Amino acid sequence: MLQPAYLASSAESNHAFHFGFKKSKNGGLASINEEGFKEILQKHGAIFLGDTTQKELYLTFDNGYENGHTSKILDVLKEKKVPATFFVTGHYIKDQPDLLKRMVAEGHIIGNHSWSHPDITTVSNDKMSQELNRVRDEVTALTGQMEMLYLRTPRGIFSERTLAKSKELGYTNVFWSIAYKDWDPKNHKGWRYAYDNVMGQLHPGAVILLHAVSKDNADALGQIIDAARQQGYEFKSLDQMKKKSY
């Protein structure tokens, strides 16, 4: 079977990985040592953890579509003075311009989650560039955010080729070290479920992934922030990350 031309000519492998990690327990660090992709994340400067010698946390949200909870999330972040990064799709940009403007006005970062949410390993380099450039350009036009430096690929699927190409386009790929199954809005289990899942994985340098479609996350966010701070953690922006750990 012949490879597509963009694969045949590419120096990097397009073997698809689905990001996964060994969860933190009892304050220990999350790990990707057994996942098979640690070296290529390091090679291309992707983010999985921040400085694990510091009690710092990085809060990130995936916003593929709006489910009525982002305003509350933004209210909590404003009240608690916590920065976050919101990874958005084309659908979200077209559907929720006012929320995007509010994110930037209140000091948050908007990151790239692709225009149409494809498996990025199945599209050509040119198509990937189009997907990412359109998100960046429309966010800039809408909000005035002049740079878009961070990418979270849809469903956490990536390859060495996509890491290399997105890096060439100026992006740092952002993965995560705290997450739980929170993307199904039909599977609400209450704020305590979200709280317990996040707090049970807390560790230094953590990049936290939450989906803004979850009512549980919106309801638990304030308690998560307060409890983490009581344990001595500080919430930082991705722009403040000085060291990446693996």
C-alpha cells in the first residue's frame, strides 16, 4: 500500500500515539515512562509537567463547544485570581465570541485545539497548518491576542511528524499530568466526584486538564483551588513555566 506523499517525504514518523500517563498517587509524580513516546516529547519540547521541584500547578481547559458552564468557570477564576489556558476549536470561536473576548480581557491564554477537531495524524502538513492557522488568525481578529503559542491536539492524538510540524509553526504541544473522564456531559456525578479526582492526583508541577462542558468541574473549581492553595500550591500561567519535567 502506497503512503500518502506527505508521509513518504517526511523525515519524522507518523506513528500515531494516544497520550496516556500513569496517574499520581499520594502526591507522587505522574509518569509517562512506560508509554513509548517520552523521548519524542522531550525532543520536540512538548509540555507534560512543569517544574516538579516546585508546588506549582497549571490549569488548562479544553473548549470544543459550549455547554453553559464557562461563564461560571471564568467567574471563579476571576474571584480566585487564577490564570488558565483555554484550548478552543473553530466551532467554539464561531459560537462563543463573547466568551473568547472575556477570556483574553481577564488575562487568560487562548490555545489552539484545531479548527475542525480532526485526528491530526491523518491530515497532511499543509492541512494541519490550515487547521491551526485559521484558529490563530480568527482568535487574533476577535480578541486582539497577538500570539498563539500552545497547541493541544484533538483527543491527545499525535505523532513525531505532528510534533515537528507544529513546533515549526511556533507551537508548544501541551499534554497533561492530571485528568479524569470528564468530557461526557451526560455522565455528571456531582462536584465532589470532580474534586476527589483532581485532588487525589495533585502533585508538584502538574498540568491539569479539565473539560469546560462538565458541570461537575464548574461546581468544584473553587473548592479545588482553595484546597490546593491550602496545601501550599501556586497556580501559574503556562507563560510562567520555567522548567519542563518528564
